[in-house]
Amino acid sequence: MDRNVQKIEAKKPLVPKRKRVCAYARVSSGKDAMLHSISAQVSYYMELIQSRRDWIYAGVYADSAVTGTKDTRDDFQRMLTDCRAGKIDMIITKSISRFARNTVTMLETVRELKSIGIDVYFEKENIHSTSGDGELMLTILASFAQEESRSVSENCKWRIHHNYEEGIANGFQIYGYNIKNRQITINEEQAAVVRLIFEMYLNGIGTITIAKRLNGRGISAPGGKTWNKASIVEMLKNEKYAGDILLQKYYSENHISKRTLVNNGVLKKYLVTDNHEPIIDRDTFERVQKIIADKAERNPRVAPYDYQFKNMVFCGCCGAKYYRKKVHTGTPSEHFVWKCNSYNNAGKDKCSNKQIPDDVLLNLSKGFNKEIRTIFILPECKVRFIFEDGSEAIREWEINRKWSDEMKARNYENLRRRYM
């Protein structure tokens, strides 16, 4: 019988695919000790990942001085972007609380990553998000972490409110004063600038002009910034310069978003009079408040829900928002205009684009059979409308340059009341 010899090729050993692994680290404070901690975490994860032959080091993403309840962590968002781009197969993080204390956000993120085949491993809890019971365990443990965050937040609020009731500020810094160990003393160099601002305002000089003069003299605003209308108005209205302090002007929305909101009567406020040495005497301060109140009554801003095109109108020169403002005409009829916010805060040196009457803008917007998305006010009395489908249209308008004797008299009276 003839023998049949068949050659069987040797099988090549299968080389397992190496996972691209990254780590995410976070500390909730910017103090030196915490920054050292995050540096240690980066080194630890770098060595851990590189020590595994079946892993490829894909980097360490680290955030500091940000709370885990927020979604604005820069490196965290960068990591998610790289995950979506297919650059990462697995994420290692210390614990659920380091990843996020918001249960909903954590689960949404984990589910999205799981849908594109990315596993998240939580070291402390020893949980893989792609395992069978991983999501159940994550939901339970993340809820505990979120509740812990809420408890810490409530304890902090209780302490702050207790201090308010005792007339103790939660700590603040203000231009014109030095504050150390709760002792408030006047910074004479800065106080001289404060007194100059109040003096100029009482002499009829507008806030934009005051800002220009200070910037022209090379005087820096708080934080080394330049002066503008907003910073001048904020200083003129600040009760601390009269020696008082109003506590709880602002409050935190909740322990999840931690968004700071203006306290418009939602919570109690606490006014402490004669709390420290004033820079501005009380009579001067009250006179300034009277002028500000009178101007606000003559030219009130309209609430955002009272008009069309909310957050849709922008300057075609500088890109700033246009806002709608009531113009005092001295007659019962109301007249509104849209003004560039840069021009309003810093004058023509910042932006010279013109204001546009509200009725003109409304008339220009009529007749379109498409939904308007954005409006740009352009130079030379032109308006560009951008629609939801991406198409555009430009329309022109004319400035009414003819002033009647009544209009001239009314304008003169407005100027006289403003500066006399």
C-alpha cells in the first residue's frame, strides 16, 4: 500500500490584541498638597499601565480644583472625545467618586462608553462597567457617593448660614481693602482710586468716561484688568465702601451644578452696618445711589422674557451681544433700541457699531418664510439674518436724522437732568 504523506503547517500562535488603556485622575482642590497628590496619581497609573504587556499606554487625563459634580472638567471632556474617536479601549479610575458624584451623569457616560466597546474599571470598588452586574453595582454605589456630596454641601451651607446670622462674612476680597485673619484695613493707594471714582460720578461724569480716564492714567482695575462700565457700576453700588456689608448676595443653586445665582429674595439677606472703616462717607454713598436709581427708573432694561429675539442678536463688528433697552423720550409712549454690549460698556473705543430701533428690527424680520436663528447688526445700516437651514439674507434700513424742535428740547432736558 502506498503511503500518503500530508504536510500540516504549524499554527502561528495567536497574539492577543493589546488594549489601549488610559487613566483618569482628579482631586477637588487646587492646594499644593492636592496638586502633589494628582502628580503622584499620574505617576502611579503611568507605571501600572506600562507594566502590563497586554496594554498600550494611552495617557493619563487629570483634572484639579474642580468638583466631581460638574461636567466642565477639561481633561475629562478631552478623554471622552478621544474615546469617541476610537483612541481608547479601557479607562482606569480610582473610584466612582473620583469619576463623578452625579449618578445620572456617571451612568450616562458609562453607558455611552459601553455602547462603543469601552470598559471603565473602578479600582476601589473593583468593578468593570462592561461586566454583567457592573451597571447595577455602579448605580447603587454612585447613589451613595452623590448622597455623600449632598450631605457635605448641606453641612457647609449650615455653617455659612450660621455665620451670616452672627454677622460673619464667609470671606471676601474687595478693591480698596486689605483683609487678613478677618481684619479689614484700608489700602490707601486703592482707596484713593475709589474716592476718585465716586467724586467723578457725582460731578456728572458717565461711567464709560470714568473707565476711559482711569485706563488712560494706567490705573488697573481689580485683578489687573482694564476698567469698563460694568466694573465702575459694581463699585459705585457696593455697600462695603460705606462700611456696611450685605451677606448672602449670591447662593449656590445645588450640590450638583454648583451654579452661583444672584439672590433676588430666594434666601434671606443679612445687612451688617458699620462693619468696618468706610472709604466713602455715608452721605456721598447715598447721593450716588440716588443718581443710579433715578437713571435706572428713566431707562430700565426689559426683562428677557418681554421681547422677541432673546439671545439672538449680535454685533457684526466685535461679536458681542446686542441687548434691548428702553430709551427715555419724555413721553408716555415707549421706545426701545438694540445696543452693542461692548459699546455700552467701553464706548466707541471698543466698538463703534450703531444701535438699531426695536421697531425697525421687527419690520426687517417680517416676510421671511423661514425660522430665524441668528441676527447680526452690520455697519452701514445693514442687518444679516441667518436661518435655521443655514441660508442668509441681508436687509438695509435708514437712520431718521431729522429732529423736530420737540425732540431737540426733549434731548436737551434729558442731558440737563443727567449732568446738572
